[in-house]
Amino acid sequence: MIRFDDLIFFDRDNFSEPKTIIVKDKKFKWIGDSIEIPIHYSNADFSIDCENLIAIPSFIDSHIHFLGLAAKLVGHQVSLQENQGLEYFRDQLIKIDQNDKRSDCLRIYGLDIFHPSADIFFTKDIFDSCVPDRPAILRFTSGHAVLLNSKAMSLLGITESTDEIEGATFVRSPDTGELTGVFYEIEALINKSLPPIPSETIFEGIKSANDLLLSNGFTSFMDATAENDLSRLNFLAKCVEENIIELDVSFMPGYENLEEFIQSNIRFGTNFEGIKIGPVKLLASFSGGSIHPKDLKDRVQHCHSLGFPVAIHAVEEEIVYEASKILSNSYLKGDRLEHVTELSDKALDILRQNEIYACVNPSFIYEYGDRYKRLLKSDKFNKIYRFRSMLEQNVVLGFGSDAPVSTPSGLQFLQSATIRTTKLNEEISISQKISIIEAIKMATVNNGLLNGISHSSTPISRSNPANMILVKNEDLLNIKTNVSNNVLLTMKNGEILYSAL
């Protein structure tokens, strides 16, 4: 039994006066004034003085790539600011190659594909000069592009004459027409062709990812990886069973692997060895004036015919609109759009008229907002992350980190959604900010709805599961600077899984 004294907490639509809370048998057993505490709750195993602290329900991440995050945490990291040159970039790669003698394949993370010198620096020729003797892959922060050296390209079977895979982009030099080594959307080929991360290393990454999420206030997540197949589901289930993953897990089957799940009688909304089965993940994009894949409508209808709602990756204004139209004409409860970065009024109107969920990424405002300001034209810039507009039209809106593309941080969700400032403290569409009350609901209650696990995000009230976090009053209500890692305690089902008190 744990006693929390003098604790302000989020009570559905507002913040309470300071109260005493008793947690026992996985639930909030009693809440009230300390002088009124029942005698049978007076002898707690330990007590926590919560003066100047606030409790809110624990966070849920409705869009994450968990194994990708785990891999990044045990991979090599590089960085490159706009004022740093080619030699600085090369030196980092050379040091990684020299210092890591064990890996069959070097996995490197951390660069922005939109760096001003990307076309000059990020080429296989430069990569080869730094890592000449073994395959290496450099993953860009966008999560959709990679740079491969020649050894890695050879393992993937990619040559100058290789045809592009459907849905992928092989970047070529505008001067020579030769492959640059940059590729978009080839994750399935990478997973099939490159040497796997050693099991002991990936388990280390999974433990680190689990701890990172808990330390940032999360007790549940939805894995939204397009390559999700039955083997990944079994692997995650094993990690849950062995308590390597302590969070509640939901899982999107990837469209290309849907038949595996059907043959194994794994259906939407069911529980597979402790993991909740979610909607089918569908990738979609808009480039060259066309929607990809061209049969997006047929794919949606196929999923629906099997009883699966869909989660469509929709970033560009055009694909958000087209995906919204498709779902409005073929709707299944649980359908959702992922990212919804650029939102036009006509797409918003479709969302308003239907029950299509939207999972957005508020942390991108902070982490990538300065890039948006540099690259987007004003007509596009004014349409990004329209949280206020969506809420005013009663769109069910949830928050996802898209980790490892951004750091998984519930407090960063709240900060970005309520003050909408970038790393350089520039404001982005300030009229689209939402209140702290609204933001908390997005990151907790609404995310539970999006993930189909409403029971995991319930109010802090008697008899409900004891899932909550503690933060400092000023870190929640007076957000002025980056407070992304200021969670002090994370509790799941009455058990303290993380504490910095």
C-alpha cells in the first residue's frame, strides 16, 4: 500500500485541490482529505510527500516503432549541424568504423536528409571512403530514407540497372544519372538482406527502450511499423511474457503481411499473448502528381472486408485529402490517419463528418519546426499540425511520438501542443495551440481510444487502475523551456516502474 500526501491531480476536466491518495491492489483505493483517511488505510508501506507535485494519468504513445527505437539506442550516433563541413562528417564515420570491430554491419543514426549540404555529403562514394570493407547503413531522422554504402547495396542486390521497387525511390544524381546511395521506403528489403542485429544487442536495446518510455511517463504504446509481420508479433509477445517490456503493447499488422495474420486467425481487437491487435498499417504518399500506392482504395476495402480498420500514413496535403475521401466512402470503426501533417479545409470537413481518428505528432513542432519554416512555402506552412481546428470540428485526436523519428516524451507532447515553439524558440501557427487540459486528454484518454485500450487510461479516481505519473507543478502548468524528461514517477497498475524522486 502506497500513500501520496498533499497531491494535486488531474480530475477528468480540471485539477483537484491537494488530497491524499491511497494505492493498493493495483487500484486507487481511497482519495480524500488526510484527516478523513479510514483507519484501515492509515498504515501504508511507505508515503510520498507530494507538495508542489501534480499527478496525471500515465501517457500512451499511439504511434511508435518500438524495435526501431531499440535498434537506434544500441546503434552508432552521428550529428551534423549546418555550419559543420564534410571533414567533420567523414571523421565521425571513420571513427565509428575504426572503433567498432565486432559488427558485421554498421548501423548509424542521426542525420537530417534535409540538411542543406545533403546532396553533396550524403552519397555512397563518401560513405565508401569512410567504411570501405563491410556493409553500412545510415538511417536519416525522417525514418523513411537511408544511405547505403556499396557493400550494403550489393547485399540488397541493388545495381545501377536494378528497377525500383514499387513504392520505393532510388535517388539518382541529376548530373550523372547514377545511384547516390540514398533510398526511400526499402525497409522490407533491408530487413531481408542485411545481417541482423545480434540477439544480445537487440535485447539490450529493448530494455533501454522500455526504460526510456517509462522514464518519460508512458505505460502503453502502439507499434505502428509498416513491416510488422507475425515473427515480430511473436518476438514482442516473448518480450512481454519475459517482462523485458513492462508496458502494455498494441500492434498494427503491416498490410503486406496481412495474410499471415488471417491464416493464423489473428483478428482486429483480439489479444495475442498479451498484445492487443490494432488496425492494419498502410503506407501512402504523394509525389510526381500521383498517389502511391495507386490501389489504396482497394487495399482499404480489402482490410475492411476482413474486419480490420486501417491506419493510413498520410503526411502531404493531397494524400490526407484522398485518404479522408476513401475512408469516408468505406468506413470501419477504428479507421485512422497517421501524422496528418498538412491539412486542408476540405479534408478537415471530411474528417468532421466522419468518425475518422487522427494521430498527430506534436513533438515534431519542437524537433523539426525550424526545418519546416525553412523549407515550406507559406500556403503549406499555414496548414501544418492544425490541432485547434481539428478539435473545434470534434475530430478525435491523439498523439504519437513516431519514435525513433522523435524522442518519445509525453511532456514534450504537452509542451509542443500548448506553446508550439521550435528549438530556436520560433512560434509555429500559434492560433493552432490547445490548452493543457485538452493536451492531457489527447495524450491519455484519446490515445487509449485510438489504441483500443480505453481501460489503460482512466481518470485518477477510486477503484480505477492506478496508472499515473508525477511531475513538478511548474513543469506542467508553466511550461517555458524544454521539459521533455522531467517525469518524476511512473506508476502502472499500482507498481512504481520508474522513480526520480
